[in-house]
Amino acid sequence: MNLGSILRQRRKEQGATLKTIAEKAGISEGFLSQVENDVNSPSVDTLVNICIALGVDAGDVIKAAQKREKCVIIRSDEWGDADFPQSGFITRRFFPPENRRDIDSSVLVMKPGKGIPARKNVKNGQEVLCVLKGLVELRHGDARFTLHRGDAVHYWSIPEGQYIANTSKDLAVVMWVGTL
């Protein structure tokens, strides 16, 4: 059960530090960090102590973890159903940030001539891009790849030199997955 991201979210909502909550809960800052990152699971007593330190009910935290979506579907009829912002693209993420741990994923809908820059602050990340509709260009460092509907590519992230652009006259839709 992914309690860690819920506990982290509650702590950050309060503006509390790991150190403060760990001290109040009677645990080490390192252990609390491991719990928040779902690397380690607390005992029931420790979970209750963390929740007391946060001023939240342990039962509410467990219920929130149980209610989290475990499977999200983005249907093709949802690809372009909203007004496009000035940027000319829409990102439909599968899970909100607090529900992502190892990978991030989304369906990207791009107007003709528009593009999306690389994620920032990614080190040693990998990405997969699959064209669902249209024609896109992947700029990856000095290389440029034209990808058609059905094409897919797996690559190492280059944050300073990477860009995905819709080079066609029609809407382009891609499925993107990247490691965190």
C-alpha cells in the first residue's frame, strides 16, 4: 500500500520538514524519508506516531491509500476534447504527481507546428515515445527523427537538447513514458 506519498503530501501541505516530523514521531529523518518514498514500510505503531506528528488520522491515511486509482484509461475520444492553451499542446497525465513513483506517463496532443520541450532536472532518465496519430519529429541532441503513426522510440533523456514537435498539418497525438 503506497502510504508514503500520502504522508509526504500531508507533511508538505503543513510546510513541515522531514526532521520536524521525524523528531515528533520518534524516528530518524532517514527512515521517514524511506517511508515517504515507499522504500520502507512502517510498523502500525510507527505509522500511528507519524500520523500523530502530522496531526492526521492514521485510518484516514489508510483509506486514502486504498482509494487511489490503480488503473487509468485515456480514451481516444478524449485526445482533443478541450480548448488548446496558448502553448498549442495538451498533456493528459495518467496519474497525479503524488501517485507517481518510478515512471511518469501521459498522452500528448499537439496542434500543427507546436512542440514540447524535454523534462527539466532529469538525470539518467529513459523515455519511450509512441505516435498514436499524426507525424512528429523527435529532436534528440544533434539528431532528428521523423516518426509516423505507429512508430515508437526508446531513448535516454537529453534535457538540454530534446524536443518533440508536430511537423504535420493535422493534430498529432503521442503516448509518452519516462522514468523519474
